Amino acid sequence: MKIAITGLSNSGKTTVFNALTGLNVETTIYASSLEEPHVGSVRVNDKRVETLSGIFKPKKTTYSTILYTDFQGLTKGDNAHNKKVFEFIRDADALVEVVRAFDDDSVVHPDGSIDAARDASNLESELLLYDLDLVEKRLGRMADAAKRGKRPDETEKKILEKCKETLYKEIPLRKTHFTPEEQKAIVHLQFISIIPKIIVINVSEETIGQAQPLIDAIAARVNFDKNAIISLSGKIEMELAQLPPEDAESFLKDMGIEEPALNKVINKGYELLGLISFLTVGEDEVRAWTITKGMTALEAAGKIHSDIERGFIRAEAVAYDDFIAGGSMAEAKKAGHVRLEGKNYVVSDGDILNFRFNV
Ligand SMILES: Nc1nc2c(ncn2[C@@H]2O[C@H](COP(=O)(O)OP(=O)(O)OP(=O)(O)O)[C@@H](O)[C@H]2O)c(=O)[nH]1
Ligand SMILES: [Mg+2]
């Protein structure tokens, strides 16, 4: 999964990037002019993988990973600049939008004052404007082609009109329902407001845990799901991410932080994108695989290898908790917990799967 960190200049994007990745790239008090985004990969901590690895003692243990990117900030009203930024991030699976709420006179706010709800609203507008421009250009090209006698793709045209109407109402495309066919018809345009978004309010360290009024204000102003808004102190979380694990716990307690941002953002990302994990086990490898909720055993097989999907016969499935109750595959079988499932079985979070296939 790829998550792009975005936001206005000096909102703390790079600080949050460091907090989420444990890296330590330079943060600046002026707008950075990165030519290449920062990229950092982190593993998704999953206790189940750890426990299974302890049981199977495999040669290799593989966690799911998340790739974070951090790039230049967006600038209100600067379409050309924002376009450049969006082109870097529009292949992301999710956006983490950092909104500044921390006070610090030494860090210049590009709009002169601290107002998180205003910034969130401006950012949303920039996403909408970029998409509107995409839609209109595309429709314009289709109209030109029609004049030259080329018949437009009516399906695509209809969907584009729907997108245009939505965007004109200032509704981001992530709130629009598209059928799978519609999605397929527009995916090549790589809209930006269609990407699921988490808003991260970067608060002062003095106000950690007191962000509810701000969350409410942003949700109301941008008409945004409260459940997809997180607050944290980038500065503190960045310090936390640099600490050895044995010091991290007491630091969390001292700072009044319930859960490190690192976990919060990943959990929200999974929730928002409707992601779950299934597990594979064995002497060679214990591994977590990330899939979308609702995927079938056949689709899950395809995640591992197209050969397994092609030659799919059956999947042996056992729920993680049932497996742990017995402690081994033999015990789970004895207790009748190991099921044989077919192609259309809908995979559950935490299923341990073993695919039988024939190619
Ligand atoms: N006090 C305080 N300062 C912060 C916090 N987060 C970031 N800063 C400071 O704000 C400045 C900008 O932070 P960056 O993380 O570089 O911000 P950015 O959004 O990446 O900035 P650009 O890449 O230039 O757009 C740095 O001096 C940070 O130390 C915070 O939570 N509290
Ligand atoms: Mg930066």
C-alpha cells in the first residue's frame, strides 16, 4: 500500500513522514523545494505474524509493508505548482493530509495565521480544482475529436459528466459511488479527489489529546468524516519514532499519547480502504498478505501468484484464533477447525490459508 503525505508548506509533512517511518530526513523552516519525494517503507506490525513465526520458526517472516512518500507542499491558488505535486502523488492508495494547528512563530505559515479548518478547506478545494481541470480537458478533447468525426466513448463521456457535476457541487469524487465498470472507465485519468484521505491535525505538544473541537470544526467545514481525522504532535511523534522500543513506552505515558501515530495512521488506512490480512504459514515462510474485504479465495490466491489462481483447486482455511487455541495444524484439524473452501469463499481477516493448486 502506498500512502502519500500531503498538505500546505510548513504544515509538518516531513516531520510526520519521519514519525511514520522512523527515518530522520531534514525538516526546514522554509518551504522545501524537494525535486524527488522522500520515500520510506515500514512494516505493518501484526502480532499474529509474530506469534505464528514463533510457532513455525520459518526461514523467513514477512510482514505487510506500507510505502510512505513526502513531497513539496501544496500552495493555495497556485495551480501549476499543485499540478506538479499531484502528478507525483496521484498513484497513491491513500492520502495523509497534514493540517497545521501548532503554534510556533519561527515557522512561517504560508497564509499568515494558524487556522486548521480554513487550511483543510483550502486543501480540499485544490484537490477539486485539479480534478475539475482534468475532467474538462478530457471532455474538451472528446468534443474536438467528435468534430473530426470520431465517435466518443459514450460510457466514459457519461461518467465524466457525472464527475463534472459532482465536482461543481464541491463534492470530492471519493464520496461518489462508482460501479466497477465506471471505475474502470475513469481509472486512467487518475483523479486526486477520488483517493481515500486521512486528515492529520498537527497540534502543539501542549494540546495533545485536546483536539476534539478542532476535529469537529474541520469535519463541519469540509463536510468530512470525523472518523478519518486524527490528531497528533508531529514533533513529539518524530522524537518517539527515534527512540529504542524500551524507552518508547514510558515516553508515550509521559506525553499522554494512547497510541503512536505510526499505528494510528496504518489502522485508519486499513479501515478506510477496507483492507484485511490473511496469513500463510510454513517452515519456509510465515507471511501476512493484505487484501480488500470481500475478496474471494480465488482472488486471494492471485495475490500470491497467478499460477496459484490459475490452477486453484481448494483452499484449506483456519481462523487464526482457532489455530492458536490448539497450537498446531494437527490439533486444529483434529478439532475440526480446518475447512476446505472453494473459489468463491469470502476470505476473513486473520484466515490462515493454504492453497491447493495444480498447474
Ligand atoms: N512546534 C512544532 N513544530 C513543528 C511541528 N511539526 C513540525 N514543526 C516544525 O515546523 C517546521 C516545518 O516542518 P516540516 O516537517 O519541514 O514541514 P513540511 O510540511 O515538510 O514543510 P515543506 O516541506 O517545506 O512544505 C520545522 O521547523 C519543524 O520542526 C510540531 O508538531 N510542533
Ligand atoms: Mg517537507
